[in-house]
Amino acid sequence: MVRRERRSSVGGHLLLPLDERAGRKIIRADATLRTVTLISVAVALVLGSIAFVYAESFLRDMKELAQESPSQAVARVGLVLKVLAVGMSVIPVAVGAYLGRVAVLTWRSGEFPPPGTRVLRDTAVTTGPGSRRWAMVALILALVLLAGGILIPLVTWNLVESLLYSAPGPGGV
């Protein structure tokens, strides 16, 4: 059988008429999304590499400072840990919020991926009870990511505070 490439926009999806093997609608891959994703991953890898180089020099400087003034070294490391804890919470909170949105849209529409979603590869649309299961999985994952993204920085912040106040020197015990 020959599949016709006549495209139609139904419910916000760019669809092939049907997947002839399964009789399901297919959302076409978005080439722009794929390019943006690859560029984002490349930028993240470069930034991560820069962070590793910076972390090495920072730790070396902190070792030297710890020899001269331990309380100053503890205070600086504490500040860096606080900034990292808050900064690292951004990604899980953002992904959790996105997954929560996907879960709600999937539940309301009865389709997964929900209408209007751009995908990295051709994706079959799941409807009915299967879409509800996807919505529940996305909601549970969203709640876990949101909770972790909020709680981990709070716990880290409190841990750093307790370490700073138990350290010898100004502000410590």
C-alpha cells in the first residue's frame, strides 16, 4: 500500500491521514523543534564543561583560602552552595510545570500528545483510556519534580546555614 502524504491540521496537530498498520493518527515530527533541541543540548554541554573548569579553580582557591582564613572559606563555599541549590531548582520546577500542563491538556482532550504539541519524531496519537494513563503518569511525575525542585533547595539552604553557624569564627559557635 502507498501512504499518501496529504496533510491535514486537525485539533492543532499536523497529521498524516492514518498509520496504515495500526489505523492511528500520526503527528509529524517538527524539524525546527529538533534543531532547537540539539542546539540546547550542545549549549548545555558547553556550559557544563565551563562550569567544571571553573569549579576546579574555585576549589583550588578555597583550599588556599582555608589555610589563611577558614571562616572566610566556609562562608564563601556556603554562599556558592546556596546559589547552586536555588539555581538547580529551576530546571525541575520548569519541567514539572510543563508536565503538569501536558497532563491537564491530555486529560481534557482525551489525546496524548495533546492537540498543538510539537514532537521530535513522528508520534502516534493515543486516545481513550491510554491517554488518561499518560495524563496520570505525567501528573505524578510533575508533582515529584515540583516537590523536589522546591524541597531540595530548602533542605540544602538549611544544611548550609547549620554548617555556617557551627563553623568556628565570626557568626559560628
